[in-house]
Amino acid sequence: MSSRTRFLMVYPEIPDTYWSYHYALGIIGRRALMPPLGLATVAAMVPREYDCSIVDMNIEPLTDAPISDADLVLISAMIVQRDSARSVIDRCKHLGVPVAI
């Protein structure tokens, strides 16, 4: 295991609402409207001595393994994602991993 500090950046799931474009995305053959560019920008600004990974929960499920491996979980979300973000925060607390949102 690496001795480098590990950041896990999480973009919570957007529920099926106007903002998710869930049904329209299927028509155009995409799984998400856009990547989590805010998290990607922050990851690019993190010093090279840190390991960063991003999980977009609209594309893939978030498992406990990457949470447990992280030294810090960072979440970026809109109000419509509050339930999913709250779930991620609760999982992190249960696993003893600090969260920044």
C-alpha cells in the first residue's frame, strides 16, 4: 500500500429529476450529462505528492473499498444530490474516514 496521502473525490448520484436528464441521455447514448469538472479541477490543483481518484456515482456505484482506502473523501454536490451526498457522508463516518464537502 502506498504511503502517499489518498483523496477520494465523489460526485453523488443525481436522482431522476429535471436536472438528471435521465431519459434524454438514453436517447443520445450517454450515461451522464457532463463529467464532474469541479472535482477534476480540484484534483488537478492537488500537489503531486497526493493520490487522487474520482468516483462519479452517476456512472458507477461507490463501494466501501475506495472509501476505506482514502485518507480524506471530498464531495461536490448540488442541493438535488443531498440525499446521495448524505448517504456518502454516513458511509464515511461509519468507516471512520473524514469528509470535506
